[in-house]
Amino acid sequence: MDETVAEYIRRTVLKIPRDEIKMMLQKWGFLSEAQLQTLNFHQIKDNISQEVVQLCEENSADIKQAAALDIIYNNIHQNKRMWTVYQMKKSGEELDYFDITDFKKKFKRRLRSALKNVTITFKEYEDNAIWIRVAWGTPYKKPNQYKPSYVVYHSQTPYVFISASVLKSNLPLLCQALIVASNYHDIREMELRSHSLNSLKDIVFKRYSQNFQTYTSKPLQGENVEPENADIRIVQENRSEKERILRLNQEVFGSGPQPKLEFAQYRLETMFKSDPKMDVLNKKEPFRCLVKFSSPHLLESLKSLAPAGMADAPLSPLLTCIPHKARNYFKIREKKGLCPESFVSP
Amino acid sequence: HLATSLPLPSERDHLRPRIDLVVFIIDIKSKYSLKNVETSLAHVDASFFLGKVCFLVTGVGRVNVCSIEMNAVCKLGETYCSPVLFCELELEGIRNATAQRLVRMLGICAGHTPGVSALSFVSLMRKSDDD
């Protein structure tokens, strides 16, 4: 077995948390049950990984199998990576029957024709997701297995989720291979990024709880604002205001859990508006400014702002449009025309 | 009665008893909180400021997230001649102790303690070198 492969397997096993190693090796299926029985999972990880490499040596593992193990690890720990969403466009309305073998063949052929030194691995999952792992090399160097790119493609949708490696220069090549293989004619990067892959899928596949406009003159249940406060000696003076805020929040965010995003970034290219007497920034140049909201769970925290009294309801549409517009990176420019309002660029 | 700001909603005017003590709660972590109190103060009748108003500053246990100037709060107390109490509502012990203090003050303001009236608070506010 190649030394680099052995080292790669050893490092991959070291990454896995100790209580997950057995499960992942079983999922991998490269080592037999008998071999797995011989492993002692109660020693330090260093030793476990050495033993695994030993067993792989017996089975003559090559880079393909090692890459398969890496995909399994990254599929389970997908939230460690930052994912960007891409949307593909078809030129016409042709309904192509999707053939997975055809897709893989075309993808590999396209990539390999441009770059000989690549390692390409595929894995299909039950939720119709195709995971692709690509390790990149150069015409003179073997692929760097430690900085691969991952692509998740749901064949029935035009969306692709890419977690690129640091080497951004390979991205155009990757995108080209994807559209060729999937019979689309164009691909564009959406301004939507997050660590939580499932939440990104929820947003673009519209699986989160949206609120549909239904006509109700009064709220359906007279929800008590603070049901645990049964003490009748406490009187809430602003009960109707609290109910209004809850109702508005419900209308905007829906009642289910929100998709998990960590950032919202707004790049402002608007004019600085000040009292003309103050003589600030007299040059008619846009005032460049970047506003970034970050949170472990951005949308849930936005949802709780108004009920917590920290912001007025309704919230700015710039914040609440994030799931509907499927983007969390915005560019705000001055609206050219009669009204100097800002508008969001496409 | 708990309210988020003043003036109180007028639709409940007929349900309200006499008001003996107004406590303005300022959260040290929020500039908005201080601003809200300052604007609400304008809606309080002047007669309340003879001992029937007090300021409660909460969140003092977390000085590292302090957003307002302590000077501003103390000056507020001086301007309106009302005591400023400090507490940390998130800790149960301090919360209970503060509640007991407020109830004691409320009792005096409502006239339940013979011989002591709300005006006593005002005289306690005067600095020792004022005379």
C-alpha cells in the first residue's frame, strides 16, 4: 500500500471522534466484520488509527477507498464546512431522464480532460443526494488529498452545494464539469452561504415553515402571552401590544423552526445622508460600509428580537426576506430616480 | 402593573387602582432601556416626584456588557430627586432582597407606615453638604 495512502487513512481516522470510529468503519465496509472485531476501541486514538492502517495494509487499500472513508466522515460532520449554493440553468424545457452512470462518466471525463491529476469519488445517499469529492493536483503534482472540494447534488433539482477547498482557482473547472455532466447550460453562484447544509437545502427546496397569507380577522387562538404567569396580582398593561408583536412575528416567520444560518452581510453603497450644514462628505460618492450580523442561529435570534423588546415589530424587510429570497449576502445601492431610497440589487 | 413604556394605554384607565409607586427599570446592557425611561419620565405627573418614583438599575453583575454610563444614571436620579437602586434580577437571592426593599418602600408610599411618608425619601436624597 502506498505510504501517502496509509498516512491519509491514519489522519482521517484520527479526525473521527472516538465513539464514532466503529460506526464509520462499518459504514465504510472496506474492513470485514472479523477484522473490525480485532480492533480495540478503548485505547488512545493514535493506536487505533495505527491498527486500522495495519488492517488496510492487509486488504491493500488504495486512494479510492481512502477517499470513500473521507466522504463518510464529511457527510456525518457536514456542518463543519462552509457551504455555498449554486443554481444551474437549463436552456430549454427538455425533460432529461437523469442517469447516474452517465452523469459520473461525463463528470470524470470533463475534469480529467482539463486536469490529469485529480481524484474523483462519488457516493449516493438515500435522500437522492450525490456526494462528489474532488482532490486537486497540478499537471506536475499528485492531488492534494488534504484539501478536497465537496459537491452535493440533488439530481431532481437545479441546485448544487459546494464546499470548496482553499484553492479557489479550481472552482470554474468544477462548475463546468457539473453543467456538462448534468446537461444544464449555465451555473451561477447564489449569495447564500452557511455551515448548516440541511438548512441551505431547507431554504432552496422551500422545506421550512412559511407563512401563507390566510385571511383571519382575529388570531385563531387567543394565545396568552405569558401562560406561566398565573399570578393574578400582576397586571400586564401592554398585553394588546404584546399580542400584536407576536402576531406580526408569526406572519413573518411562520411558526416552525427556522433554517440555521450564521451570517447576514449587507454591503452598503449608499450616499451618506446628513444635515447639509454639517459639511460631512460633501463629495457625492457612495459611503462604503459593510454591516454583518452573526449569530449561532441568526433567524431564530431575529425572530426573538421583537418579543424580547429589543426591536420594533415589524422588523425591516431586509432582515426578514432572507429565507424567501434565498440569500444572506446583499448589496444595497442607492435607488436612481425621484426617491432616494435604497434598493436591493439582484 | 407592568408596562413597557409610558403613557399607559388609555383603554384600561378605568381598571387601574391608585398608583403609589413608580419604579423605572433600567437594564445596564441596553442603551434603548435608558432612552425609553427618559422619554417615559416626561409622562409622569410632577407630584409623583416627591418620593413616589424610584429607579432600579439591573444587570450590575455583568459589568463587561455595560452599555450605559453610570454617571448618566446617577444624574438622572439627582435631576428627578429619586433614589437609584442597583440590583441583579437574574440572581434569585438579590431578586428577593430587592423585591423586599421595594415592597417596604411601597408600603411607606401607600401610607401604611405610621409616622413615615414618601417625603422622607426625598430628604434622604439630599447630600450631606447641602445645608
